[in-house]
Amino acid sequence: ALALKGEQRRWLLEAVRRHNPVPGLMYRHTRRLLKEYYQRGLMTDRVPERRPEAVWLEMSPEEHRLYRDVERYISTYYKWYEEVRRGLGFIMTVYRRRLTSSLFALRRSLERHRLFLLGQWEDMERLAGLEDEDTEEADLEHDVLEELGDRPTFWDQEVREVDRLLEELGRLPTERKFVALRDRLQEALYRWDQVLVFTQYTDTLDFLRQELLPAFGSRLGCYSGRGGEVWDTSQQKWVGTSKERIQQHFAEGQLKVLLCTEAAGEGLNLQNCGVVINYDMPWNPMKVEQRIGRVDRIGQRRREVFVMHFFYERTVEAQVYRVLGDRIGWFETVVGELQPILQRAHPAIQRIAMVSPDEREPLVKEELAALSQEYEAR
């Protein structure tokens, strides 16, 4: 089809569309349609109502200053890596995504990156000390990550910059976002018996379980790319368990809080829980829908599902998601007719996040206007 032009190409695509057997074998059941089935008595299981809450948090002055410093570092070296080889700027997008997740995840990434810059990283096959979670986000071929070439001349300067940021990170007290999570968990468990907490990175999960373990002990569970994990009080350590067992422990009420990464976004059925907290918000809103889909599904025994989204005010992610919520109603709506707009939000966040904070405002207005216009057109 790509080799054909004009009328021939249109004819071929139309022929393929008309004779494609898949649409005749598939039915798309939207949330609205499922509710209508239930009201007519054609379906016995109720579709739960989603009750979202966007939690807008203010950074401390120290956090805000560090956040800006990290963003300047990222935007500067993004340009420099792109000049070495197109696509290498992805290294910097990793740290920007992790900045959204937690300062702990950012610190762990920068520590690994520093070792790589100094030639001390043990697994040199992983460029810049990136984890599998990081490279899964790449929109480029793997060979771009493998072929860095000669040592860039700016690496010595970058080591000094990373050292400075790590020193700042080491001086910060407990993140305000974690304090908010701890408070919200306490409030939620007064009303409901269990809570599901999602984060994008295993480093952030490890931070959360370390901080929450004294309060919850064996009632705290985890599910990540490592599989299921529960706290063994007799051995005083985390022990691995299967996906099926972690689901069973949660369903039976043995676990009060289950911490999950994107690995639980597919495959886990946790409809016995009615509360989801998104500790961080991925740049791709479709991933958030996959998280919520673990509980907001047919078979949910509760009539309502409560979802909390955590945002830091005045960040790129907060600005874009606020538009998706206020103008498009994404917080209340599940994917369907909004899917093309949600997919467009992902590159919009990336473009805005990777420019210097001092140059950002015009691009923010342009991208947010484009999202609103696309919604109005649809």
C-alpha cells in the first residue's frame, strides 16, 4: 500500500477495510452500553461508578528549588546527547519521568548514572545505568541505546552536575507527597478495609514499602516485575510469592495495602478492593486506565470505586492532566471516544517536559490549546 499512490492506494485500503473479517467477529462494549445492559436486566453484574479525586500538592521551597535545578540539568543534557546521536536524549527523559515518580527514584537513577559516567557501572550493557522499566518506555530502536560511540567530552562536567544534585537530594527531608500518602492511607482505611497504591517504578515502590512497613508490617504486600512479595515476620524480610498467592492474600483480607508497579496494570484482578491511589502519574494516561481497571471492572462488589491521583502543582504533568480533567472530563470517564486524545497527551507531556523551564510557557499554551481543540472537534 505504501508503494501505491493516489486513487490506487485509496482503492486498496478501502478493499482491505471492506473485506476485513475482524469487525464482524468483535463487539465493543462501552461502559455506557454495559450500564444500559444492567438497567434492562440483560446483565446481572453492576458496573461500578467511578469517584475520582485529584489531589493537588504544593512542594516545599526546598523541593521546588531542587525540582527546577533537575529540570534545567535534564533539558541541557538532553540537547547535548541529541547532538551526539539522535535518540540518545532518551537517557534524560528517563530522569524526568522518575522525577515525577519520587525523589527517591530519581536519586537511585542518578547514582547509577554517575557510576556509568565514571566507568564503574557493573552492567555496562545497560546504557547509562538504565533499568528495564526505563528502556521499556523508549520509542526508538535498541541499537541506538547500545552504540554511544566515543566518550562525550561533556561527561566530566556532567559528573560534577550529578554530584551537586545528589548532594541536594541528600539534604531534603521526607517528601511532601509521601506525607500526603501516609495521611490519605490513614483516612482511607478508616472508611474501607483495603487500598491499592500504584507507582511507575520499582525504586519508588521500595521507598514506599520501607517507609510504610513499621505501620503495616505483614499487612503490607507488593507486586512488581519481581513478582509478589510479602513481609515474613519470623524471618524479618521480604519473601517472594506468586501472582496467584498475592491475589489470594488480598482477596482474603490478609493484606490491607498492596503496592504495585505497572506490572500489575495487566493480569491482576483485584475487584474486591474499591480504592486506588496513584502515587505518580505516567506521561501516558492509558497506563493510568490500566491501573484503575484492576478494580473498576465487572465483578466489582462495590457500587463505587474511589480513585485518588497525586500531583505536584505547577508541574508539566499537573498542567496537562488538569486540562484532561477540567475540559475533557477524563477523571470521570474511561477510555473510548477519548482514547485518541489521551494518546496525544503522552507526546505532549514529553515535549513540554524536555524543554528548559525558562522556555516552556509558549509550548505549554500551544500543546494545551491543541488538546482542547481536538476534544472540541470530536
